[in-house]
Amino acid sequence: MSSTFRFLPEEKSIVDTLIAAVRKVLARSDISARHVHYCGMLLHALQRLPLVTEEVGITFLLVKKYDSGQYWLGMTIDRERLELQTGESFYGECGTDNESKTIFAVSRDGRLEENDLETAQSWANDFLGHAEFEKVKVDFEDFGDSVADWDDDGDPDMWNELPVGYAEEED
């Protein structure tokens, strides 16, 4: 049996929203064949959650540019974690300044202490809202040389198998 990320059952709604966002990107007319490929890999990994998909390592970014910089929402999924981030780049006379923040993270071994269901769901809803607009650039980084094992489509729904909470890890 595959290993699982340490999600809580109520966090399935976040994953469902992420899946909907990827599907909205696929409906855009500006999406290239490369983007379709990466969206397929991403959907494969997201739909298998909370199971880990060993062979996938992708960062998916939605980037909105404005006069003095850009704002981005990013999702990374690989064999170690699912992480949701937001960030901004500011262009100025002295160069570029970047800020980023992890909104939600879950891994095989633990969870971000600051994980908050309401904040993460709000971020996922924002991600969904940006996904359909062609003015928002779509970008991917494949750092796992992702090649899906498409035979995993019959995986059981593991959300009902997750514990209600996780005990604090002892050092």
C-alpha cells in the first residue's frame, strides 16, 4: 500500500477546489500542449490524495503581473509534500524584491503548525478564481521528471481512512 500525506478528513474540500482549478486551466484557450501534459500529471497526483504519488514532482504557478511587479499563487506536490504558497515580486530602482509565504503544507511526516482550514480554503478559492483568466499566466516546473503510473487510477478513496487528528510528535 502506498504511503499517505498527513491530511485531516476535513481538508478534502481544499483538494477538491485545487482539482477544480486545474480543470478550469484546461478549459482555457491559451493552454499549450505542455500545459495540458502537466495539468494531467497534476490531476493524477491530486486525485490520488491523500496517497503519495512517488513519480510526480511539480510546481504549478498562476502569475498575475501589474505595473511594478507580479503576484503569484503556487502549488507544489511531490513525494514529500503538498504545499500552497503565495508570493509577490516588486520591481524598483534598486532591483527586484521577492516575498513569499507558505499558506498550507502537509507531508508524509507532519503538517505545518500554522495550517488553518479556513485560510487554506480561502487560498484555494482564490486559486480557483484566478485559474480561468487568460490574463493570469500559467507556469509549471517539473522537478521530478514526472512520468505517471496511470495504472494507479483504481486507488481506493483513502479520505475515510485518515485519523481525525494527529498527536503532537515527540522529539
